[in-house]
Amino acid sequence: MSTQTIDKHLEEALKHLESAINQSVHTVLENDGARHEIGAKWQHFLGTFYGLVKEKGRKSRVNLLSWISFAKLR
């Protein structure tokens, strides 16, 4: 897999995440009671993503999270 393919997948993922964020904000602004449900959806998504990264890392013996400088994230 080329780095260009990885870039394409990450760009597409960001587009989908931005849409989900926008819709989440809109939904909560329209109905504050949906805050808990939307939060649970995001918690499930982030937990699943983190678990996937950890599991793939364990299986491949590659620490994917070590490639990221969390201090540089803003």
C-alpha cells in the first residue's frame, strides 16, 4: 500500500468525521436532550477506534501510537 493511498483514506476519514461532528453539534443544538445519546455514540466510536489501534499493534508487534507526538496535537 502506498503512502498516497494512506493519505487518501485518511482524508476521506476526516471528511466523514467532520460531517459527523457537524451533525452531532446541530442535533444537540436542536435538542439538548440528545446530548447523552450523541456523547455515547462518540464514546463508542473513539473506544472502538482506540481498541482497534491497540489490537492491531499487539498482533503486528508495532506500537502505532508511538508514531504520534500527542504533545504536538492541537
